[in-house]
Amino acid sequence: MTENSQGRRGRPANEALAQTIVDAARELFVELGFQATTLDKVAQRAKISKLSIYRHFENKEALFGAAMAAGCQQLFAPQALLEGVDVSAEDQLMAVGSSLLRTLLRPDVRGVEDMIMADKTNQKSLSRLHYEARPAHVIAQIEALLRQLHAKADLNVPDPLRSARLFAALFKGSDLLMIARFDQAKAEDDKEIESYCRSAVAMFVAAHGGNDHAGGYLPASRSKNKI
């Protein structure tokens, strides 16, 4: 079967091969770090030829970016969490915040950040690739949700991008990420995560519109406290 032929499950063979390469590379980057991960090792882990890697990725930096992006898209997909669900703005933000915090708490995700900080030679370039593939993707997904909530007047979010960055920062700054470095079980406790997320979401909602007695959220322009 050639790389341009259809796979047995209907996926193009070249797409399936690219995913195999990305999966192998992501594992090695976490295990060995960027410098120690070579394309030869990726080819060996993926059980393919090195030439096959170059058919899909220009160099190791491009492969690193693709690996980070693929990992983020698999772990953080708020659209899938909310698809077909009719819930309050608070519940939607809870689902997204909880997903984000649980993703940040994953040892492999934290391992990538540690690896980048330890690589003094490539730190700047890897930080840029990591930001574009992960934090920027997360913020874009949150921004899209906030635009929807603003359009429906569920929240008052005149600057969705800025608010998305602030929302992400509430979870990136959680003390649970520090606790996870010495007590992973406590940091991943469902009650701890829910408690933190509810506090963060309540703070965010309070800054983007009041709530009525029925539990719904009103934009600031419709608040009962408006003078």
C-alpha cells in the first residue's frame, strides 16, 4: 500500500503515517528532551524510515510543533465537551476550566514545560513553538466560547480575547500545579479540582456580568444594580 492510498479504516495512509510519527515524537520529546530526541530515534520508535519523516516534516523543530499541537488538541477540546449541551454560562465555563486544569496537571504536560525550561540552548525557539501549539490554541478555544456567550447575552464580554487570556491565567496560576510536584494524588483529587474551578469561575463571572436570583447570568447593561 502506498502513502497516497486509502487506509483500511478510510483514513488516507499519509495522514495515518503522519499521526504515527507525531505520536512517536511526542513520547520521545517527553522521555528524552528535545536535544536527545533525533529523527533516527523517532523513525525507530515509529518503525518507519527516516525518509518518511522528511516527507511530512521539514525538520525536528517542525515535528516538535506538530507534536505539541496534536497533544493539545487531543487533551483540550471544549467544543466536544459542550456539543449539543444546553447549560448555563457557569456550567460551560466549569466544563472548560476543569478540562484545562486537568490537562495542566497531567505529568506529561508538565514534563514538556520542564523539558523546555531545562534546554538553555533551544529554550526561546521551543517556548515559541510550544506557545503557538498549546497556550495560543487554548486561548483561541476559550475566546470562541466567550464570543458565543456574549452574543447570546449570557455574559458581558466586550473583549473576548483579553477575557480568554484572563480566564486561562486563573487556571494556569492554580496552586494545585505546585502541589502536584510533591503530592500528585492531592492535586488530582476531584473535590480539590472542583472547588478551585468553582471559585475561579465565580470570580470570572462576577467580572463579566451579574447573576439574578434564578441562577442565570445577565450582562452588566441589564444588571438590576444599573443606575
